[in-house]
Amino acid sequence: MTNIDHWSSSIDLDYRYTAGVAGETFLRKIAKGRIMASRCSYCRLTYLPPRLYCEKCLRKIDTWVQVRGKGELYSYTMTGRGKKKSLYGLVKFAGIEGGLVGRIVGSDLADLKFGMPVRVDLKNSEKGLLVYLHV
Ligand SMILES: [Zn+2]
């Protein structure tokens, strides 16, 4: 008997993604190289990805702040097999709820540690926006 541990295939899907008001602003800004978060002016919580309504007080959020500087590697994982392995991580920023997911480049799995500083690099390509994390 042969054990099958995976197979390759594809499914054609036709769909339209709607990002919503906060998501559209976030995507338009990030495509220009700026990471924007939304901040509740009542309870001072800052959200990334941005929210239109505060999850704590439920008030509408209309303040945007640019996320600057390095974040920290909160979590990471490896995908793929053989030579097609890739590393992905979740980076969080001080004082901000949530975070940003991107591909970790220039490092091996053994180099990664939770909480290590991460620099985010945004690149536009034919495939869309790519988020690279440099540790
Ligand atoms: Zn609030």
C-alpha cells in the first residue's frame, strides 16, 4: 500500500474582495509605502490593521496614525517543502493592537526568536503588494 501525504492541484475561483472603508484606506496607503493604523481618540487604542469602530468602546474611529520604526517578531512559521520553503511572520508594534503578516527574508528558521526586532519593507510587484520582514 502506498501512503499519500500530499497532492498538487488547483481550483479556479472568481471572486471580488471588498476591504471595507478602513481596509481600503489601509491598502491604498500601504501601496504607497506607508503603514497606517487607526486610533480611537476616546480610549487611545490603536489598531493594525485599522478598524472603523473601536473594539473596546464601539465608537467610530476617524484618526489615522502612521506606523514607524521597527516592530518585534511575535510569531513565525515555515511553509512549503524542499527548496520551496518560505518563512512568514507576524510583526507587532509597541502600543498597537494587532500586527502585520509578511514574508521573512534573509534569515533561516534557526535564526528566528520571538520578540526579536523586525524591519518591515514594502514592495509593489506584478503580483501585488509584498510585505518583507527583515530580522
Ligand atoms: Zn475606543
